[in-house]
Amino acid sequence: MTSTTSDPFYADLQTTLDKVLKSDMVLIIGDFNARIDVQQHTTSRNVVGPYAVDTINENGERLFDFCSLNNRVISNTFFQHKPIHQKS
């Protein structure tokens, strides 16, 4: 995903999510090429777990914002991984 394609992607994802019944269970699975900063865990424990990485990139910011706005979690940050596997 590049910065020019991310915004339409998240807009489409939001439109799709808005159509889902609130009582339905929703899993959003994908390779987001996102790096989520462990500092986000201190302010948003319901979104980011303690096993995030030490930097955030542009895709990480978009994913974090989307999850924060939609009460979603970035699940792979709740489980410890080898450093080579620490990308969303």
C-alpha cells in the first residue's frame, strides 16, 4: 500500500464496516505493511498490545487511527514475536 492508495482503501474499508450489523463479529485480516509504535500501548491499551515495535510508519498511523475510531484491536501486538516477524 502506498500513501496514494491507502486513503481510498481505508475509505472503502470504512464503508464496508459501516454496513455490518453491530452484533456481528468482524475480523479484518490483511498485510497492512504497518509498524505500530509500542508507545501507542501506553495511551491506547484497548487497541495496541505490549508487543508492538519501537517505531511507527505511515501505514501504522493509518491502521492505528482506523482501529481507534472503530473500536478494533491490532491483535498481533498482543502476542510476543521474534523481531523479524514484528510487522502487521
